[in-house]
Amino acid sequence: MMKKPLGSFTEMHNNPDIKRKMKLNTTQTLENENLYYRLLRQAQTIDLSEVAKYQIIYQSGVDNQGRPIIMFVGARLPEKRFQLDRVFLYIIKMMDKIVDNDYIAVYLHTGMENKSKPEFSWMEQVYNQIDTRYNNHLRALYIVHPTFWLKLVKGFFSTFSGNTDFWSKLTYVEKLIDLFDVIDPNQLVIPEEILEYDEKINGPIHNVRTTGRGLTNAESLGNDL
């Protein structure tokens, strides 16, 4: 009775298609890791302070377990590719200080339906680095005000990447009040325009204080770069 599972295990490892796929995945992971460290070295040698001023990505307090909260504001992304590449370097430089310990992330997609979307190749390289370097200690990813376009992109990556671990950490949040149910709003630095959008679409949030206009660690991070 015990031989059948063993036989199945042996067959799996003798299957050339499976072995080929495992080899390709290992090769791709190594390539992504090598690329990451090359980009990190580049990011550490150039001045990225002007990118920090846009506050596209910043640390915003901690959750109830003391884990840092990383905020990403989609509508603040520039539209030109060379600017996006500098944003990518800034993300790598900032996140490298954080990702060796547990953290959570909040992506504010608000207003992206009115902007030109980043090139797919740029989004792909960001995702590859998330998969390679940022996923291990990511404990939750909240996407606020998602659109149909974003869900399509998520569907594409989740279908072809095979990384079910990362996608299991993702939660769509239609209303800020739902985000405040899981994260203390006083630990969240949310841009004023996003607060106003949410109030217009979902109604006012009563008896909730947010740090809205504050800078918290974003300002100090900008000064470090």
C-alpha cells in the first residue's frame, strides 16, 4: 500500500517535462536575483532624492503586530519610461532596508483609471522582483480602490507566474473604512485626494482620525537618498 505514492514520486522526478520546468524556474530565479543586486548597486550610486519627493512609496507607521506598513500611491507614478525606471531603482533602494523582516503593504490604486498605465514590461520587472526578493516576508497586501483593469493584470500574472503564495496574501479593499477595520487609521498616511475620493464614492467616514497630510517616514527616507 505504501509503494504507490513512492512510485508516483519517482515518476514525477523522472518526468523530463517536470525536470525541465524545475530547471527553468531555478534559472529564472537566479537571473532575477542577479538583476536585483545589479540594480541595487546602481540605485546606491545615484541621487534619487527627486523621486523621493513624489512620495510614490513610503513607510507609514506599523500594524498591530509592530510590522512596518509600506504605502504605494499608484496615481503618483510618472508616465515616461525613463522616469519609471528611476522609480524602480528608488523602490529597490528603499525596500532593501525593510524586506528582511516581516512587513505589510498597501497599494492605493485610486485615480489610476484617469492616467496612462505603466508599460507592461515595467510592471513585469517590478513583479519579478516582488516574486524574487520581496515576497518571503510580505505578510499581507491590500489593494485599495481596485479597477477592472487592475484585476485583469492580476489575473494575467497569477495565471502565468504560478506563485500562489504571493497571490494568497492579496486582499481587494473597495472602501477605506474596510481597510481601517484591519489597520489602525492613525498608522496610515493617506493622501488627501484619496480621502476625498473615498468620501465622494463611499460617503463620509465618521469618528475616524487619519494622519492624511502627514509625511511620517517618507520625509526621512527622502532625506536619506
